Amino acid sequence: MGNDPHILLDRLSDYVRPYPAKTLARLLGCTPKTAEHFRDGTSWPNARHWRLIVQAFGRDALDAVFGPDIDATVARLAREEQDLVGKLHDLRARRAAAQGPVSGHPQRRATDDPDEPLGPENLDLFGGGR
């Protein structure tokens, strides 16, 4: 069913079939013949008709036609995300193992005085060094 080229037509047809062609035509601003084609699954709505379908039925129509594909996509993306989270966890563990028991800031202090600035002497343009 996943490779069925008519799956979207069939889903739309299943959704609009309960509405008589004349009622559907009035809702969608099309001819009863066009509405009958939507009900039979022999014609795909154009952009104007899709806009009117959404106005008449809301997201429910979109969910009926496209929901199964969106659900499958969301499920696939969730699996891919979990796979990436696992890979990230493994990579972080390998990095931690490679780093070893290193502690402290990578920039070593020359003195134990916490008020002593790090790095080379700072030359002030107006007053000299620190």
C-alpha cells in the first residue's frame, strides 16, 4: 500500500464519500461532476479546491489524506534522533576516555593567588603595565 500511486486519491475519496456530490460541490465551489470525481477517487483537487477543502473541513481533511505519511515520517525522524543521541553519547564517552583524568582549566595558573590575573602582562596604552 505504501507504493500505491493512488493512495492519496483513495484517502481523499474515503474522506469525502459520505457527502452527497451536490453538498460537496456547494462546499467546495465546484460542479457536482467534479465533486463526484473527488468522491470516486478519479480526480485530484487543484489548489483552489484544496483551499476550499481546508476551509470546509479544517485540518481533519489534511490529516485524513496526509496523516499516515506524516506519522510515518515523524516516527522515522524520532528513530533517527534516538540513533544520533546514542552516537553522541558514545562519542562523548570516547572523548572523556581519551582525555583521561585531566582536571582544572586548560590554562594553568602560575600562582595559587586567585586574584592574580592569568596570561601575559597587560600593557595599558595610557599608564604602563599591571
